[in-house]
Amino acid sequence: MKNLFVLLLIFILTSINVEAATVDFSANKACEGKYTTLVAITNLSDSLVLQYKWDLNNDGIYTDAYGKTINYLFGNADTFLVSLIIVEKSGVIDSMSAPKEVIVYPIPEVNFQTDNLCEGKSATLKSTSTIQYGSLTQFLWDFYDDGTIDNNSGSLVYFNCGNDTTFITKLEVVDTNNCRAFTTKTTTIYPQPKASFTTQNACKGKEATFVNNTTISGDNIMFNLWDFGDGNYSTTTGNATYTYENEVIYNVKLIAISSNNCKDTTTQNITIYNSPTLNLTFSPDTVIFEGGSVMLSASSSFNNYNWSTGANSQSINVNQGGNYSLEVTDNNGCKDTKSIQITVKGISEVKLKSDILTPNGDGINDFFMIEDRNAYTKCTLAIYDMWGMEIFTSTDYRNDWNGDNLDTGAYYYVIETDKGESKGNINILR
């Protein structure tokens, strides 16, 4: 009877298909600095399980955590090998076939940059955030760090600046592993300059002046960039001057730039007029003799004449030596200036330029020449041959006698002027 019971028990045990215990676990996607949730997976009912034991650092020791579901904070972003064993109430220990990888993902490194935020202007905010794995999927911009997402359109957004002020801006980014991080920055909206300048139409070749009237509140103008409209530029901290070489209408641009790189631009036309040309004439000569005078005359078609003598006429008569200058102004306000040196020469005696007359047309001693003839208001000349016969006479001699085809020989002359007389021989050579 006893043997029959044993055989029956063996039959029952061998007839039943006992399923082997399975051991596994699941883990959520975790981010650096966040807890990872690990859940044991087994085909054993809870009533058969005594204990769940975890090896979380792959050292073969299953004492790092206990329980079917655990929350564990891994130290940093990395890949960890995790093992689990299940201790049954019957004393059987079930284990995994091999450790399983658990990945802790790095969080994004968040940063952003802005161009200069200037009062009343549109500015750009650009995320420069990076991620080690995956990609960034969300950019949550909170311009004033007040808990309200103002823009989530992407890594590059535009911001309309109001009045100059300072506030906190927050950017939070999310990656494909749902890891997120944020950063905040102090944002300042700087004062905006108001560019302005005045100028007047100018003359070609003369200096044009540009008076800078730019204003800014609570900041300084670092420099001004002037575009004179002809391809030339200049930078100043205040006013500017420039000389144009062509008679054209130019569009002048001023860009005022503050110390915080806020900019404003204004433009204005300037007309460049042709500069007048003054011609200064004299009569009879720039060298006058004591008691004489010279007429200085300017060309016409000017609005104003301003002589260095104080005269305002087109012509003046001078009888003293010195430098005489004239400034003229045309109807566009353009000016030109000329000057002339007048010399007064004294006469001590009446002289000939040469006592030889060679009337051959070579330009040398062709005429009987009295030095400084213009110094005399009265001048008579008489020529005699060697026998005393008068052969030429003039009561107003003008240095214009060439010998009248007289033969080669010596002749006698008598000159009488209001300043004295001279007598002597003149030799004609042919």
C-alpha cells in the first residue's frame, strides 16, 4: 500500500508541467539628478515571494535596495549594469540571466545670447544650448521670469523692447529624452539715441560743417559715423567737417552709436555750389612811381566786394605800396579771394636802358628806351646828328623810336621830363 502511494505521488509530480520562475525589471527614462524608478517583473505571484534584492552597481552584492518597486538616484549621467534576484518563501533564489543596462541621460546645458536690447527696437534672443544625446525639442521662453511662457516657437525668437529697464529672462529647454533644464539671465534694455544734425549748403572746395544735435537719456554716445554721400566716411564724438570737390546734391547720413551699441540713423541733403573765380586786374602796372597810382579792378557778377582797404566797390585806385586783397561773394554765399602786391618806386635821375640802338627786329635794343618811362607825366625827346641838325623830335615820347632808317653812326639826344633831363650820345648799329 505504501509503495502504491509513492508511485502515485511520482506520477502526479511528473505529470504536472511546473513553469520556471522568470526575473526581469523595467526602468523609466531618467535624467541626471532625477530618481530612476525600477519595477521587478516576474511570473511568480506575490504570495510566493519573500524578498526582492537589487545590485545597482554591478559588484555582485545584492544589498543596494530592496522591494519590488524602488526609486534610486544614480550619481551622474551614465550607463549602469543592474541585477535583481528574487528570494522565494520556499528558499529558492531566482536570478536574471545577465545584468541589464539602465541609462541615466544627461540634462541639457542651457545658455542663450541676445543682441543689444535697445529701447523701442526689436531684438533677437538665440538659444546656444547643447545636449550630449538626442536633440532639443522645446524652447520655453519666459521673458520676464513671471511663470508665463511668452514664446515657445524655437531656439531663435524676437523680442520687442519697451522702455529702458532691467529684468530677468528665463529659458527652459527639453530634449528627446524629456530631460529639461533652465537658466536665467539679467536682461537690460538700454536707452536709444535720437540722431539729429544740422548743416548749410556749401561751396565746392570749401569746408562744410555738420552740427551734431544727437541726444540720449541715461547713456553716452560712444561715437558718430558720418557718411558724406560721396563714398567717404568719418567718425567723430561730436561735430564734423568735410570738403566736397564736386558741384552735386549729396545725401549725408549720421549713425549715432551709444556705449551699449544702440544705434539711430538720420539723413539730410546738402547742396554743393560751384565756387566763384575772381579775376583781379590792374592798370597800368603793379609797380608805380612816386606820385603815380594804379587802378585795381575785379571781375563783375558778384554780390559783394570786400577790399582790404575797407572799400566795397568793384574797383579801387591806390597810390601807396603794399598788399591789397579782395574777397568776393556770389548769390549762393560762395567766396573767393585774391591779393596783389603794389610796389612804389622812386626816380633819382633820367636814364637810358642802353646807349646802343640795333633796330634789326630781334627784340634787343630795337628802340630808344628810357628807363621807367611811366614815372614821367611829361617827356620830350630830340635827336641830333653830329652837325647839330635835329632829325627827330617828340613832345610825348613813348619809347617807340627805332632810328628811322638812319645810317650807322653816333647821334646826340636831349631828354626833358617833369623830373629832370638827360643828354648824351646814342650809337646806331646796323
